[in-house]
Amino acid sequence: MKKLHATSQTILSVLRQSGGDISGEDLCRDLKISRAAVWKHIQSLRELGYAIGSATHRGYRLTAAPNLPLPWEIEGHLETARLGREIEYCAVAESTNPLAIEAAKNQAAEGFCVVADQQKQGRGRLRRPWFSPPSRNLYLSVVLRPPIAPLALPQISLIAALALTRACKDWLPESADIRVKWPNDVFVNQGKVAGILCESASETDRVHYAVVGIGVNLNLKREDLPGEIADTATSLQIVGGSEVDRPRFAANLLNHLEPMYFAWCRDGLADFLPELEEMSLMRDRQVDVETVSGRRSGIAVGITEDGGLRLRNPQNDHEEVVYCGDISLTPVD
Amino acid sequence: MNVDEIRRIAEIMQKHELTEFSIESEDCRMKVRRGPKTKKVAAPASAMFAPPYAGAPTMPESNSGQARDNGGNRENAEADAAPPQNTIDCPIVGTFYSAPSPDAEPFVKVGDAVTPDTVVCIVEAMKVMNEIKAEKAGRIKRVLVENTQPVEFGEPLFELD
């Protein structure tokens, strides 16, 4: 579903702006449609989850909007030029990334997004599952076409992670400890709230597309968390205590991401390094990186201008940089 | 060009902290790079955002020998008897995956015909899964890297007929 019927959209706006009762007769007259047609549009809005009361002699009244990441609800909060200017919404998707990749291969414009209420096969890297129940979280994939050399592309993970930390900050109390776990996860108070999976296609000198898939645990409750992630995952609602407005969060995330993305395309990662280091979950901590060529260990001392993680060997102060691998942190004493 | 000469070049590079050295003569052409393994091919950030390939390191066509710093002071010279020709090279630094997931069939295998648009592998870096296209037509003659092996910028991944 891409768009709400234009008339339904108008009725929704009228109900929303009035804040009170709107008579069916007024709607008929203003929209030049029949009473039956008005009823049909009201019904389709109700099916989407809008609570619209109706009473004889008084008319219709919008009492609640669904907390769903519907495109027109997201658009209402967007301040972007490109990102999210076209959104495809799926009540249920296998996974949003393949849909966005498909669109990217079919010439979707930069900024095109796929958003789902639920993912059947939500996944992370190497097809690891990402817990994606309905009516709780955000699952969003955005198509980007960065005009950069493929060599620099992996840095997009860090840019997206940093945009996520800013978006989370807007919803959480100041006491919340928001961190980036290099290179693609966001943690709040030591629990994972968001993950990023980027999939791209490149040739030697050009990136065809990069799809940035983002999963954020917004309104999961503790009892929602399945056993295997109960100890490691958290959500903004668990931390902040209040329900997150999903479309508003989605728009706010894109509002943060767009200027950061444009700046990164133009100037690279250097300007973001201080913030990345400040937000880093592992700064000055002992980390182990499980790479395909063996385990690397050291103290995480920073991030390089090309996005690599700097590890210092505490014995000999020798420094190395890693770009791949699964990171685990040694618990702080 | 013999092993001693190559060793001498390596020593000169180390002494003067040179990271790259090229030499060309009538019968030989070689390029030597040194530096920590993870940093060896990482172009400076400024170069990455320059027009593609400007200043980016490239592999010599005839790769008759190269010296590597194996993490210590020992400089090693290797000779590759049959350098691959007509190759598909890696545009990023990362981990090579021959298949879309651990239990899937490889994207391509020896003998497969490819077109410029054929996806031949995925290279992952910093959790970005990057599909690599063949960019040329031909038939896969050799797969030059192992699944899940680390690969570097400009490293030949496949040889075509």
C-alpha cells in the first residue's frame, strides 16, 4: 500500500483539524460526494485502525489514530528533501530489505522507503533472525545512492547508527545511556534497541545502491521478549516508560539521517568521529573481535577516518584496525 | 631482478618509511607495498571521496613479486608463477562470501558464464553486505579466494577466460 485514497486522506485531515464533530452532510457538500461514499471512506479509515465515532445529528469525530507507521502519518512529520518522500507500507513483510532492494534494482529514487508493521523473516547479518512482532516496533529500509567510491561505503553503518542514537535521544530521559556498538548496533542502558543491516551493490568505481535496513525496538514490553534475547535486548518503552509514537519516530529518524548522510557523502566521516567516539559502547574497554582469520583482542581506543575500529594491544601498545568481525566486550569489573 | 634486490628495496622502504614503491624496467615491472595488514590498502579518507579511483591503489597488471610486512620486521618476497589475467577485482576491503547465506549455493562457480550484471559474490565490511558485479562478460575460469577469506582493495577475486 503506497497511498491512502485522496478522499479518505481529505476526510482524515478535516476530522483531525476540527478536533470535534463534523457532520456527514458537511462532508458530502464540501467533497461533492454522496453520504454512502462518505460512509465508505470512514469505514476504510476505521479498518486501518482510526477510531472514528459517529452519532446521529452530530456527525463524525476522530478519537484516536492507530500507532502504525503509515506513510501519510510519517510524512506529516517529515522535514526531509528526499528521504521518506516515497514510502511503501506493508502490514506484513517477509523482510523490508529485500523489498527495498527490489525497488532499488527497479530504479527507485534515492530516499524511497519500505516500512512494515511486522516482519515474518526479520533478519540481521548472515540471515540471523531479528525479532519483528506486529504493532510494536519500527522496521524500515531506505534506498540510498551515495555518489562515493565503494571503498568508503561501509561507513554508512556508522552514520545510520549515529542518526539512530540522535533519534533515540529525542524520546528518552536524559539519564538514558545511549551507545553505538561499532559498527551497526545501538544500545540503551546496556540493552540492544536497534540494529542496522546494509545491503548494497557496487562495481569498481560506483555504488549502484545501498539499502539501509533499520530495526528499532520501540514499544516492546519485557514480557514480549523471547527467551533468547530477554537478557540482551531492550526497547525505548522499557527504558523511557512511555509509548513511542511509531510514525513520529520514523520521521524523526529520517530527519536526523538525511543531513548526516548528505554531509558524509560530501566530506566523509571525519566530522562525525568525535560524536562516534563519545557515543561508543566500547571506548577504552577490552574487546574481542571474532574474525574469519582468527580472534583479535585489544582495548578499543577509537575509530579511524575510514570507519575502522582501532584496537590497542595493552602489552606492547601496538595498534591494529579491524573492519570485520563479531565484537564481544569483556564485562566491566 | 633477484631476491636480494627485492630485499634491498624492502629495506630501503622500511628505512624511509615508504608505503609504496614501483619500479619498471625492460623485462620487469613490480610494485611493492608495506604497512600493517589491516591498513595496507585503506586509502586515506580524502581519496575515498575524490572522483572514483583518483589516487586509489591499483594492482599492477604483471604482478611479478611483492613484499609484505608480516606484522614484524621480516620482509618477505613472494613470486607468483602464473599471475591471473582478466580478473574481477575487489572494490572494497572486507570478507569474501561466495554465497548469499551459509547454506546457499554459490553465486557463481567455475565454468559459469557471466555478464557484466551478474552478481559474483558478496564482500562484507562493517556489517555492510556488498554485492559485487562481474562488470565484464566471460566464463569463470578460476575462483581466486576462499569463502569467508579476508580480501583487500584491488585484490583479484575471479579469473575469467
